[in-house]
Amino acid sequence: MDIKEVAIIGAGTMGNGIAHVFALNGFKTYIVDINESLLNKAFETIENNLMRQVNKDLISIDEKNKTLSNLNKVVGPENINSNVDLVIEAINENKSLKTNIFNKIHTQIKPEAIFASNTSSISITELSSNNRADKFIGMHFMNPVPVMKLIEIIRGYSTSDETYNIIKELALKLNKIPVEVHDYPGFISNRILMPMINEAIFTLYENVASAEDIDTVMKLGMNHPMGPLTLADFIGLDVCLAIMNVLYEGFNDSKYRACPLLKKMVAAGKLGRKTKEGFFKY
């Protein structure tokens, strides 16, 4: 199957980043959200990020303009072109919202099209249970998508070899590095990363050290580009909590219990950079 047209559902940080990469690599790309103001904001973000690439001599002005011409706005999943070859869902980490979207579009999109989720932790097998399970796969992009090379490609229980191979080849066409992952909670990246972030939050909660000093130890002692608490703020504390809950429920193991401080901060609306306050103020 030759993928030429792609629909990205969700115009947030991940959705607009994924759309940016597909459009830059010559794919006709539909970016889908529930209202036009969200789409306008996404297009503005993409244009600014493309201009940043131009200023760094990573792409030309002509490439920037061609990328923008490959992008199309779609208001509402029900209005996606039925002939798209691939649909990638990139909304919040909420299983019921994701399954509702796939259930809604299942009959409107041509049967040979592949469905993918950008979920960072939710079971691909569960998301695919009612929808073309052999043509359903996980494509977990890393943030910021235009910069980060990795894509975790997650096989559900029924994902066919053909579907996996098509998506692996597609990742290479996007100049990404695909890694095959089997369907266990958190996959690889978040199964390792989130418990580390959670343990850093426990360290702060137990008053072992200040947030600044915890991050300094991990940056200077472990050569991490940013500390775990800064990274949590960047990801969003609500997202971190949602992933920890998926790990806890999926493995039934107390080592994945979310720190009470993380729960408290999410309840208080202190979610990190997007709310201007988390473990640090922005």
C-alpha cells in the first residue's frame, strides 16, 4: 500500500507536530479538530516552526511554502476525506475519547486504510478491539516531533505483518528511526521514563532536596539534557499522572503508584508550562 494522504486527528502540540512532519515530507495532510480556532492556532504554530527551520538553514523558503500547501484544515472527524490512506489519532490520553473517535470514523474511511494512535501508554489492542484490528497500530512520536528522531511502533495483538511493514517504511520516509515495540503498558519510553519522573517527585515530596537540586543532580550527574521535574513540567503533570495510572492499572504493581504530590498538583491545576506553573514557574 502506498500512503499518500494522511489525516491527523488533534491539533494540539503532538498533532500539529506530526502534521508538520508529514506535510514537510510531501504528504497531503489533513489536520482535524473540533473547531476552526484550534486549527488556526495549529497552522500558526506550524508556520512559526517552519520559519525557525528556515532561519537555521534546515529547509528553504520554497520547502516551507510547499509544506504549507500540503496542509488542509478539517473541522470535525466526521468530515475527514474517506479516501485517506492513514488516520493518526493524537488527542488526550483518554481511552474512551480515543475509542469513540475510531468508532465514529470506522465506517466512513475506506476499509484498506490504516488506523494509528499516537498514544504514549494506552493498549493498542484495546483501542483496536472494534476497528480493523489487523490494520491498527501505534505510532508514538516524541515531542517536539519535527526535532525528535524516534517513533515507537506498537503492534497490537492482531496487527498484521503487512501493516507493521508499511508503517515501518513510512517512518523511514519521514526521516525517523522506528523501533518495534510489543503492546505492554507504557511501551518502552514511558515504562522507563515515567517511574523515574515519579521517583523524582517522591524525592521532592519527602524533602530530600529542592526541585532545583534534584534536577541539577540528574543533569550534571547523569548527563540528562534537562532534569526530571523540568521534563515533567514540559510534558504536563496531568499527562504524567494519566500515564502513571495506566502503568499502575495495567501491571497491578504498587511500584507504579503515582506520588501523592503529583496527584495534589494536578488537582490544583498546576500542570507545568501550559499553566505557567508546575514544579517551577514560567
